[in-house]
Amino acid sequence: DICCGSTIAERGACRDTREVGCLIPDDLTIHTVRSTVWPSLEGKPWLELRGAAPQCMDSNGMANSDEDITCLLRSYSRNNLLIFTVTDSPPEFEELIENWLCHARRTNLDVVVWASDEQTLRNMRSKGVQSLFSPMLALPASAQPGAFKKPGDAAYMAATAMKPCVMLKVLELGFDFLYLDVDIAVHNDPQPWVTGRVADLQVSLNYPEPVLNTGVVHAVSNLRTIAVFKAWVQSMAEGCGAWGCVDQEKLTALLVSCGWRGPHAETQIMMVDNHQQQLHCPWLPGARPLTIDSLPLLFFGDGKSEEFLKKVDEVAPDAVLTYHPNFSGFDAGSKKEKLRSLRLSGRPMWCLEGDVAQNK
């Protein structure tokens, strides 16, 4: 086996196999994995010569095993990065999904819809959208697949628990990811920003609160991020009251227990680059700390930052990258109205409205 170190900086030439301290050059044909982390991979071929995307046995997006998921993710990812969202498709979300896909087309993002129920997979596939569904990661009946979920209700809480489970699976299978919530508006391609920073984890903020917002998440697959996401999934399974169970509050609380301190509102509106912290959680493997970056609000905005985003856009139209219409209320259609109300560079963040205008 050929090993070439274990630093993130070397990822351009080598690829982490989950074997501690050993990375494999990306251009070699086949290697044998020696892994205590993934016993099921022991002795199996790990990496094939990169070329055309593999043709999966099951081409309809149904993934009944980790092998099926891996094959589909290899097809969908670029440079080992998967850009995706996790969602079902109640009536309100059908429009949000279309808006999300509209932004992806406009910014040339190669995206994937990870369906959390089989009906959403069928809907996406019928429209030619890259999508997959795994019965192993399906919404439970308590999450009311396909039905409107009022924030704070039990069904909403059950649905939010699916997101970290899918993220963990992607990391465990060796893929980095850029996750974008289905209501996120992408104004400019965020890939150069997140891939140009050296951090295990990058997460947007929930201005004005010193809390993470998991609407935008970039994660590098390594032992540290896998450990964090396992702890996050476990935390989601623990009972608590109402909003304390939402995925971003759970992740924030987990990282605060490791020493993370969220930037206060005054700091958030001044940030022009990532705010990085190094955490030494007692349950992290190895001696290296977890590096976590808070993404700057001025470029990764939320539902209380519209005036800041407008000012930035006036000066630098390419600077604003994403907008998350949270704090929009609990009624069906409220996110759509919030997206419609914000215009950047003359375009509404309700991308479908811009599409209609351009096609007239």
C-alpha cells in the first residue's frame, strides 16, 4: 500500500480511506483496504481508476444497500463532493424543490435530491432530476411523509432528524458534501468559497442568535467529522421539548459542550471571512482537534439579514452566495413569500418567478 500522510492539505493528491494516517493516490487502479473503522471493507478493492461515472445496477435511484448508495453517489459527485438536499414533497415543498432546482440550473450546480420517501423519488425521477431513496433512511410514519409539517410539531421534529442521518451516511461512505436546505436560494455558486477553506466543517449562522444554522453545511469526510455526526444523530434520538429538538439546536449544543462559542450578532454583521474554532471533544478519535468554521452572514444570509445582503449586493453583486428564508412564520407558503420579497442583482430569490419573466 502507498501512504502519503494524513493532512487535509494533501487531499489533492491522495484520498482518505478511513485508515488512520494512510491516504491513497487518486490515480491508482486498485488497492486493498486495511480498516479497523469499516470491518466490512477489510480486504476489498477500494479505489478504481477515475474515469466515466459507474453505471449502477439499479438505475432508478432505489438504494437498498450501502453498496447501492455508494454507486449512486459516485455517479452524482464531482471531485468527491456531493451537493444535495434531503426532503419529502408535501405540496409546499414541491414548489420549494422546483425553486431549489431552478437556482441550481442558473448557477450550474450539479445537485442531487435525496428523497426521504419513495413518492418523492418517483416525482424527481419523472422530471429527470438526479435523485435517490434508501428504505434504510426513510421518513417514519410519525413524520407524515408528503404532508405539511408545521415547525415545532412532532412530525416536523421527526423529519428534521432525517437530515443528520443522511449526512452521516454520506460521510461514512467516504464523500465530502455541500448540503443546501430545500428552501435555500443560491445567488452565486458557493463551491469556490467552501472548497477554498481548510476546515473539517463549515456551517452557516442563525443571525441574530449565536447559533449554527444547518441550512448550509460543508463537511469533509474524515474520522473527526464522522464522530461528530454520529454524536449528533445520537443526540437527535434523545427526548427533549419542542424547539430544543431541532437539528441545528442539537448540533450547536453538542459543539458548545466541546467549547464552541457562537459569534454574537455584532460580530456576525462584521464577518467577511469564516470564523474558525478548534475543538477538542473528549470523544473525538486521535489527537487532532476538529476545525469548525462559521460561514459569514454577509455572504450566507438568513431570514433576518436581508438589509445587509442588499447592501453587499449593491457593492459586490458576486459576493452574496446563499439566502435562507427562515424566520418566515409557520404557515404554508410563507417561505415562498419571503423568497419573493428579496431581490438581489435585480432577480427575485424566488427563482421560478425570474424564470417565467425570462421566458416571456
